[in-house]
Amino acid sequence: MPDAPEIAQIAPLVPDEVSIAIFAVAGATDLGGTADARAGAGIVSRQSGTQEITIRVPESLSQNTQNAEIIGALLASKYTPTRVNLKIETRQSNILKAMTTKLPVWEDKGWIEVPNAQSLQALAASLRGRTATTTLAVKSSGEVEEAHSLARAGARRQDTDHVDLHTPDRLQLRGAKLSALTQGLAYRGIKALKQKVNRKATDENVLSIQQAVKSTFKKTPTTKMIWKSIRNKDISRQVRNFLWKTLHGAHRVGKFWEHIPEMGDRATCQHCGVIETMEHILVECTRPGRAEIWALAEAFWRKKDTTWPAVSFGGLMGAALGTFAGEKGKDSPSTARLYRILMTDSMYLIWKIRCEVVIKDNGVAKTTTEIHNRWVALINERLEIDRNLTNHMRFGKQNSLPPSLVLETWKGTLFDEAKLPQMWLREPEVLVGILPIRSRRSPSQPVGRRGRNR
């Protein structure tokens, strides 16, 4: 298989005397959907002998299959003289739709928030610069399949190619039409033009999450995936805010107090005597609360899954990115859902108890019994919320949860689960398998009207 040519300076592969040039193009991605994703494009032409070209998409561009296919089509256009008819064949209809029905809409809106916009703009400009007929076709043929094999090989290559996406201004529309512009679209466009300001603490925390998730779940999440994960609808609003501030290093702990007169002593953990950071509070502190809560979380989790991921700061911040195999070896959404609920709620409880002890109780630690019971009450509350959210009549289809998802989420973790009916969502006294200390033998019995058990 020949190496790819230097794409910055493309010489036409198709002779001028050919009436029509036919190219099969395809894209592929290795480790797609992660920060380690690598995309490749494959191009096959039958003019003047078989031409097979493998492209490794530059790291500066989006590493996804659609973008790789767009780049393949762009190069096919540049490989063909403008006065020669061109036919581009692909496996998917993405390019066909993009260059026909979607292109006018995207240009009217100024390409704001359009995925792979840079590559699409270059392709549109290249096709506009042609004087002969260009045909886009969705076809399943031997050449297209061969192009896809080349694309997979390109995605596995270590060295990248240089792809020049610069286009003349005369071939490209810029800006958005006022008739298509809304206030929200204008705001997002202005926001995209603003230069991103990097925060050192944020970048360090994001890197910590990527390393921890890769170590535990064998996939490196992208920065976008990390920020999206902390807005997961299974995480309560208070915990979302807590995670957002933690990722930005915005909590008033540790070094925050060192530069405030007469407040420097607050930078140190009262119990451990070291600089207090969120990592120390959630992972290292020896004050009663942290270790007890993680021990309870582990005992509860092992009712659902035999493996317990190591507790680390990056792992906790990336808990919503966890994936777990189900009974048939495929990813289990219900198991991953229980994990993010368990870990995010547990870490927020640790933070709440720490704040109560330091601010409200003058350093007096909580008792083991209180810590235990508060955690059990918290998890039971989440179970009750899930049960209530299965009521489609009350919350509507959009805001309610599928009963099957809730049943699978809590399967294996309930008290006396063998005695519960298969559909226990409307049953009274359904509790998680770890009971409060005051009643370890059995849950409290219902109390009658006169205050006596019946």
C-alpha cells in the first residue's frame, strides 16, 4: 500500500482527457469517542491505473469518521482538474446531505456550532470552484469497501498528514444572515469567537480525571465528555454545582485562605494538620466521615458488582463516565447509573459533613452512628426518588424514568429482595440492603393510628 503524498501540494491524479473521474472515499476512526481517537480517510480511483491513498487526519482537526470522510471528498476534488466531471462515492449519506439540503441552512447561520465546520467549508468552497459537473452518490461497491479498509489503516498510522483547509474568500460565504440570526445563536457565535482562557487548576483536574478514567475503565474521555458528564440528569442539582466548582478549584479551602489577613489558619485541616484541598477532604482526611462513607459505599456496591474501582480524586470527579459490563459482556447502563448515583452522592455527603464540622460544630467530629445513618438515609432517599419518577402520569413522559431502568439499577441491592414482588416499585417499605444502626435486624414496622405496632 503506497504512502500518502504530501497533501499540502496536490497534483491532479486524473488526466485532462478523461471525461469523468470516479473516486470512492471513506472514513474510519480508531478508539472513537475518546481523547485518544484517531481518524483516517481512504481514497480509491480507477483512472490511469488503480490509485489507493491512505490519509491520517491531523491531530488539530476533529478525530471522527464523518470528518475523515469529508477530508477524503475534499482531496478527491483537489486531485481532479476543475474541467473534468467528478463523481464521489461514499458509504454514508452524510456528505450528500451536507452539500445539498444542509449547506444553505448552515451558511445562513454562519456555521455557528456546526460539527466539522472547517472541513465542510473547505469542501463546499472546493466544489464551488469546479467548472465541470460534480456528482455525489451513496453506493456500496468493492471500491467503497476498499476505501474503507484504507481508512481503517490510516486511523492506525502514527504519523499524520498535512491537510490544507484554506480556501479563497471569493468561494466562501462568511457571517450569518440577519434573517436567520436569533439572540441565542448570536450569543453562541460571539462566545465561540472569544479566546478561551485556561485555568491552571481546571486543566490539572481535567487531566487527573482523564488519567484516572483511562486507568480504571481503559478509555480516555475528552474534555467535552467530562464537562457533559457532570451535568448528567441522574446527578442532583446540588451535586452538579459541587462538581462544577470542584473541577474549577473554586471552593474556599486550603490556599484560598493563605492570602486573607487573620484567616491563614483555615488553610490547614484541623484534624490532619496539612494543607486542606478537595483531594484531601474526599480521599485522604482521617477525620471521621470520609473513611466510613467510602466503606459503606463499597459494601453497598459489592451487592451489585464484584469489582470496586479504587477511590481517587480523578476517579471520583469522573464517576459519571464509568462503564461496567453486564451479564452478556456488553455495557450495562443500569450498573453505570447506580455507580454515578452512589459515588456522587457519597462524595457530596463527605463534603457536607466536613463543612458542618468545621463551620458549625467548631471542629467536633460526627459520631460513627450518625455518619452511618445519614448515608443510609441518603441512599434510601435516592431510591424513593427513583420509584416516584416512574410515575408517567404525574411527571410526564419526558421527565419520568422507565420502570425497567429503575428495577435494573437497584437490582441486587435491596433489603430482603427475594421476598419482594418482581414489580416492587409501588410496594411500601422497600429499603436498600444496608440498614440504619438503630435497627440492623429488620426495618421498623408500620405504626398504627394509636402509636402501636399492628
